[in-house]
Amino acid sequence: MFSGQVCTAFKTSYIQVALSTSATSDKKCINIRFRPEYRKKVITLHTTFTELTMNTRIIANDILLGEISRLLAEGKTVTMRTKGNSMLPFITGGKDRVTLVPPEKLKIGDIVLAETGPGHYVLHRLIRTENDTVILMGDGNLRGTEQCPKTAVSGKVVRIIRENGKQVDCTTRTELRKWRAWMALRPLRRILLAVYRRLP
């Protein structure tokens, strides 16, 4: 679901983002300062960046999503913007945001944030479990799955926030029924997704 996240995706009510140049290297510094009510903690993340506009930078996934995972491990709730098409038609990358909570009581059909390899994160659907392993798949993927230990799941999506501000509780039975119906249409996904991408 991710291929590099813009820092605007990380603009929440509890952090402030600033950009500066390191005096000791040719790298840039992304300074993320937590507001006082969040323990007055300052975290500095060093990463090279690609300039998109005057006010937008790309932060490497392993840094941004690693920090989000750390916040979730501390019991916090995080809202972030998504990127990519692997969760179509339920989540539109670049437009929709998702709210994540710590992954308690995982069940089939949950959308989770998981580290499937060192520094490699996905926001995909939990489609089955095998002992202590979870099997994940993007709703928009035609084939292929990922797997990781349950302990590598750092967050669960409880809300999808559309570009127009509409909020969808993706944990309800209605939303899970929609997903199961979509799963049953797997042989037709290529056609349906092609049509969906052409919609305004």
C-alpha cells in the first residue's frame, strides 16, 4: 500500500513537522516535535528526501511507518494518509486517510498495518491465520499474499476517512459483508478494477 509517504500524511493534532539541514552531513533533517500534551518529546528523523513541491517532502517508509508502529505500541491512535492502489476499491491511495489503533482481538477481514520484512510495511487485509502467522492480501491485488508473525502486526484500521470528510467504520458487519462479496468476485477483479479506476 505504500511506496513512500509525504509528510503531510503525518500532520495530526499532536505533532509539528519542520525541515532543516544537518550541519554534519549532506542529508536533510525531518524534525517531528510532539505537542506538550504528548510528553514534550522531540524526535529527529534523518533521511534523504525527494522534493515534490515547496512544502511537500517524501519520508522513507521504514522511518515514517516505523514511528507510527512505535506510537501504536504505546497505545496511541494514529490517523495517516494512504498511498497506492493495493486496497482498491475500499481505500483510495492519495485521497483516503485511515485511523489505526493497537491490534487487539484480530479477526479475519481486519485491515492491518504489518511489517512483513525488515522495514517493509503493508496496509492489507487479514484473510486467514495459520497458528501464530497471519496471511495478508491487498483488496486490489489480483494475486499474491504476504505473511508475518502476529507479533509483526502493529495496528488495525478502524476508520476510513474519505477525501470529502465522510467516515466509514470498516469494522462493521456491513463493511465486512461488502469485503466478502468482493472476495467472491475475485475472477472478475481485473475488469471491475479497470472500470473503477476510470470513474471520476
